[in-house]
Amino acid sequence: MVNRLATAQGSVIRRPAAIVTLGAVAALTALTADTLATQARSAPSEEATAPRTAGEPIMAIVSIKTQQVTFYDADGWILRAPVSTGVTGRETPAGIFAVLEKDKDHHSSMYDDAWMPHMHRITWNGLALHGGPLPGYAASHGCVRMPFGFAEKLFNKTRIGMRVIISPNDAAPVEIFHPALLMPNAEAIAAAPVRADALAREAAEATKAADEAKKAAARVARETAPLMASLRKLQSLKTRADAELAFADKALAAAKTDQAKARAEERRQKATSRVAEAGMQLDTATADAKSRLDADVAAKDAAKAAETKKAATAKAANETKLALEPVSIFISRATQKLYVRRNTHKRSPDGGEVFDASIEVPVTIRNPDKPIGTHVLTAMAHNEAGLRWTAVTIDDADDAKDALDRITIPLDVLDRIAPTVLPRSSIIVSDEPLSSETNYRTEFVAVLSNQPQGGFITRRPSTSVNFARGDFRSGAGFFSFFQGNWGHGDRMRRGWW
């Protein structure tokens, strides 16, 4: 740099001093900018491992600004590496995600079979973290590329549901204390597994009883069917006789001559006789069949009651089982709603795992027209108070504590969730609504609307479904509700990226 400046000064030695000075400053500025740009492109951050025994990763935070990803366990950061996020026009969207699927040897069907090893999918429309080339700057089509070796080393350490936070700037978890943060009840946690086992047995017994009641009702219905056919035939004969009598009455009323009246009267007497006979036969058959008909009605009522009990016990068993899973809560200022999700660990026919989304309620936010920011609060581990929480803020209209001060969570939701809340549970507070990428196979997906989203725009949206469903947790409810989307989901699995 010094030699270049000296040469430049020497070539203008006869020019006025001011011009020489301006030229030197301009040259220095240009060289400095070139140098910084070259350094930014050629000297990315290096991989790093915390100097301690690492636990299981709970969250990953990607910084778009510094092109770096950091993984955290319960005690702090454990792994860091440079990344390449999306280029201009295909920007990696900043927001809240979670790992939905893992594939050790993934190949893209969107980008000419491009190899995406050790892939961690975070949306069903093709955004993921995976191994790839890192030139030292944003270079992907929207995914987050990690060093090949780093991605391989990481792959077996992560699990489905791990939180992935993509921040426009640097962000890191900091400890937070607030009375609104969920705290478990030790007795409830200790009792939950025993209760879950007992309710699972009760649900199994109720299912068996419902199946038996259904079979019994079907058997009684088969036995009653011939009798019902006979009764329907007698009822038809009675109806026909009634019609003939009515016709005879009209003919008698219309008769003008004595002869016509005599014929009409004779016809009426015969019709009256047939009505009486048909009525007697129907009454006798109905009386004889009463016990059988009562048995049929009783069997159907028993089957209906057994099915109701089956649904109730299945719901209770599932709720208790879900209480053994970390819970995620999303509070949106945009929709003024609170959403709850837990992973059921049930495989979906079109890939991934099904998330329970049966809780969706209005929530009270003080000063709802004032921005609240986007904050991810995570229960990192148990401590003497119950749980140790951290906060990650990626859009700070309010700080995390002020955001919590403005929210009132419904007591019935707290009663259902708080007693058994576990580490890895989270509360997300955001100005944003849930992204359309949130569906029955995702945890929460929310993106910052004030940041570029080119990585979404260039892809097709994934299946859009209701966030909450009353019968979501029952097998019949889930499969009947989503059957119409299977073909669409299959296209996603086979050919979208």
C-alpha cells in the first residue's frame, strides 16, 4: 500500500499540493474499501468447539449479518461455524423455525439433483441447513450452507424439533427471569408417567369395549333385519288399506243413485275390513317384535356410548402423553392469539412427524397497537426454582421482559400446560402472524416481515391447513381431516426440492 501511494505521489509532484492530497486520500479510501471487501469474502469465521463436554443441542442461531451459525446446549454455546445464506433475490428468511426432518444423503430435485448432505429441513417448501461449499459470503438459493465436515459431525447430535433461529443480526440467548415464565410442579411431573400409563390402558380397554359393542350392535341389527322387513311389508299393506278406505269414502259421498250408493257402501265395508285386518296384523307383529326391536335400540345406544367413552379416554390419554413432551407456545400480536404445539411423534403419510395443535385461544396483549418485537424464550434446564429460561431477541421493538409484561395468558391454558412443563419448552412472542409454512407437520414457523424473503418467494408454498383442530389428536380425526392433502404432500416429498 505504501509503495503504491509513493508512486502515485511521485507522478503528480508538479501538481498543486491540494490536488496531491486529495488524490492520496482517494487512493487510500479506494484501497481500504477493496481490501475490506476482499477480506470479507476470503476470510470467513472459523469453526469452533466449546472447551467443555457438550450436551445435546437445544437451539441453533444463524446470523445473516456475520454469516455464522452457533449451536447451544443447556449450558451455552457448543459449536460455531461459518455459513453461506441466500443471495440477493433468494435471501434466507429471518425468523423462527425448527428441524422437521433429517436426511444424511439428500439430493435436491429442485436444483438438478444437487447434493445437500446431512440435511436438516426447516420448512416443507425446501429451506434447510446442510453441508455445502462456503465461498465466505452469502451464496445459496435460500438454504443455510454449513461446512461439509461440520454438518457431518453435527448430524447425529441433533433431533427433530430442535429450534432454529435465523436472525438478521448477531443474537445470543441471555438468561431471563419473569413471573410469566412457566414453572413446573414437581409432583405433577412425577405423577405424569404413571397417569399416562393408566390412561393409556383405560383408552385401550375403552377401544376394545367400543369395538365389541359395535360388533354386538351389528349382530343384533342382522338378526332384526328380517323382522324389520316383515314389519315394513305389513306397514305398507296397512297404508294401502287406509288409502282404499279413503277412496271408498269419497266414492260413497259422490254417489248420486241408490245403486251407486249401494256399490260404494259395499266397497267401503270391504276396505274397512281390510284396514282392521292389516292393523291387527301390524299391531300383533309389532308387539311380538318389541323385545327384539328394544334390543336393537339398546345395542345401538350401547355402541354409541362406548364410542363416546372411547373418544373421551383417548383424548385424556393423549393429553397426558403430550404432557411428557416439551411444549411450544406462540403468541402473536398480529392475530391476538396464543397457539400451543407439541410433537406427537406420529409419522405423517406425506413425510415428517405430526404436531398436536389442539389449543388456539385469544390472548390479551396490553397496548396491542404498539410493536412488541420477536423473542424466543426457551426453558434450558431444571434448576432449584423449576426451570432456567433464556431469551433470544431478533426484532427488539420491546425487550423480552417488557414484552412478557404486556401479555396475559389465559388461566385455563396455564393449568393445562404449566404443571408439567419441561426443558426445551419455549414461548415465542412476536409481532408477526404464523407463517403459511406452519402446518400439521411443523412446529411454529414465523418470519420477520421487515426482512427480505426471497428464499420463500422462489419456492412453492407448502400445504396450508388450520392451525388448531378439536379432533386433531385422534387417529380418525387426523386422517379424515388431512386425507385430501396427501397427494399434495406427496408431491412435496418427491419433487419440490
